[in-house]
Amino acid sequence: KQIAIFASGAGSNARQLIRHFQHSPLARVSLIVCNKPGAGVLDIAAEYGIPTLLLDRQLFLNTDTYIKELKARHIDFVVLAGFLWKVPANLVQAFPQRIINIHPALLPKYGGKGMYGNFVHEAVIAAGETESGITIHYVNEFYDEGAPILQERCTITPDDTPATLAQKIHLLEHQWYPVIVERLLSQLPQ
Ligand code: GRF
């Protein structure tokens, strides 16, 4: 199976996924799709020799050129890992139940527009929450609203800052995302 990762940022989750599947008989990360020139994830792709596709916003929103490219490359599964654009309906329809996302909080709380990166953790701490976590979910046309697949929790201590909470969350993400992607891929028809 061929996995495409969509990412906009540093790419630490992308790195974990690439490494997890590097020698897997089941699947391979075979494309990194990015919307941000200079993003760290592009360096990671280069490091592992994985082809990249840089997305133009107008093409992404108004055409299916890049979807044709995904199909031509025989992509079976799309994994969003810190991808900051909302996914348009034509992409969802092209990969039904085959696009998942990871969100650094316990949805449905702290989801939606503006809830990304450390803004999420700031909001969670400001609200006085004593726990946070990760949500892995299917992607539909509505931001952060697709069916949940897995949630894992971590404790927030009084000395936590958005930065330390981000570290805890990243650990959970790196631990769980590859495992869940593998589980879902193994359930796909051949
Ligand atoms: C992750 O925390 C993910 O949950 C969020 O963006 C972050 C991406 O981090 N949507 P990285 O680029 O994988 O390091």
C-alpha cells in the first residue's frame, strides 16, 4: 500500500511514519505533499529520498490536478500530519474513509479554526483543564469533525506551559499515529 503524508510544518510525525514503514511489507510512505515552501518536512522527505509535491492554494481548492497525480502514483491512503489547510470535498470524495488526521487535543473540545500548534495548548491550559491528549480521526469536509478513531490522554500539571504540554502531546502522537495507520491499512481490501 502507498501512503501520502500531507504536512505543513516541522514533520516530526511524518518522520515517525516514514521510519515505521521503511521496512514494512504492508506499506510505504511514498509521497510527501506540502503547502509551505521551506517547511522542515521537505528536508525530512529529502533525507529519506521520498518524492514531494508542493501544493498551490488555487490548484488545491479549485482543481483536481493534484488528485490525478495522487491516483497516478497509486496512493491508497492519505495521512494528514500537521497539514494546515482545510481539505476540500473533491479530495474527501476521491479517498472515502481513506484520509485521517491527528489533532493535538481531545476533540470535540479545542478543535476548529485557529486550533493548531501551540494555540491549542494555550487554550487548554487557559481553560484550567487537568488533562489533554490526542485525537486521531477520519477526515470529512468539516474541520476536525470526522468520526474519531482513537483518543489517548495525558495529565496536565500546574507547572505545564504550552511548550511542555506540546512535548507530552508529541510523544503520544509519535507513539500512536504509526500504529493506527498500520492497523487501518491492514484492514483495507487488497
Ligand atoms: C502535531 O501536533 C499535530 O497534531 C498538529 O500539528 C503538529 C504537527 O507536528 N496538527 P509535526 O510537524 O508532525 O512535528
